[in-house]
Amino acid sequence: GIQVEQSPPDLILQEGANSTLRCNFSDSVNNLQWFHQNPWGQLINLFYIPSGTKQNGRLSATTVATERYSLLYISSSQTTDSGVYFCAGATGTASKLTFGTGTRLQVTL
Amino acid sequence: KAGVTQTPRYLIKTRGQQVTLSCSPISGHRSVSWYQQTPGQGLQFLFEYFSETQRNKGNFPGRFSGRQFSNSRSEMNVSTLELGDSALYLCASSPDGQPGLDTQYFGPGTRLTVL
């Protein structure tokens, strides 16, 4: 199966700062999603982005499918952005998502 | 539309017991997947059901099983519980209009503690 690497594993930011999270895949994926896990454990969908660039408010994501990586940008971070960010991918027609180990983000005042 | 719902939200069992967890997908979604999250192993795929049939399976022992009903609701069962089964169990649903290409939406999870 595919391997998913996320970096950095931990990130501490002051409120208002910007950050970039990275996700590398060992093989091509045709399904790629970014999630934010809240303190209660629920995975909140951020982006479905197997290729290209998308933006949603202060968040944006870019996937370069040919180079097998994806980036999540968080601008003007807020304390509510704290939590763990996961990327996940799937290949072929399987709905089986393989998750990275996550980036734990802490935004401080 | 209501999101994915999972019941119960919290569960405490003892070793050797069995447990059944329930997941109701988003209305109209036909694919339901289950994942286990532990601090040591992270998020791991358990299995996926579509049209009441298991379509994909992860690398878990046979003690882990599941099923899907005609209304797309799904249950997973763990028999002979072990301490290592303590985890957050997450259910996800997708429309499956394009198998493997749909966005998966996750429920709030069931936190299982095995004593």
C-alpha cells in the first residue's frame, strides 16, 4: 500500500502567523483529502484535492500530483486552528484512505 | 443534511467481552468505511461496505467484523476484546458515485475503552 509522510510533526505558532503543512505520498493517488481533527476526535473535512489548488477562507491547499505531494496553507492563524491536521490518500477505485501521522498545531495568543 | 452519526459515543468493556458499534451515514450515501485510531498506530482502515457487501478490508484479525443494512446503516463488531482494542473508532460515508474518488465524511467516533 501507499505510504504517507507528513511534516512537520509538531508546530507552535503565535496567533496571526502563517504556516505550511506538507504531505508526501509514496505513489500516485487519485483521492487526496485534508482533515482537521478537533479536540473531541472528529475529523473535519478541509479539502478534497487530488490535484490543483483550492482555497476556503484562510485555508488553501495545493496538490502537485506528478510529484506526489500536497501542501496545506494556513494564514493568519487563530487559536481555533489548533488541533491535528491529517492528509490521506487512496488509489484506484478503493475507498480505503491511508492516513499520514498528522501535524499537531498549537496556536498561542 | 444531517451528518454521519455514530452510537454510542463512549463505551467501556472488559477483556473477553464483545461490542457492537453503529454508524448511520449521510442520507443518500451508499458507502460506509470504518477506521481505528490509536496513539501507537494512528488511523488505520478496517473495512468498507457498499450495497450490503464488504468491498475492501484492512489488516485486522477476524475478531473485527461488520455488516451493512439495506438502508446503508452499518455496524461493526469486535469479539473477544483485548486491551489493545481500546481506540477511537471512526465511521465515514461517501456517495460512491465515483468509487474511490468521492469525498469521505466522518462521524464523531466511538471511544472504546477495554479494561
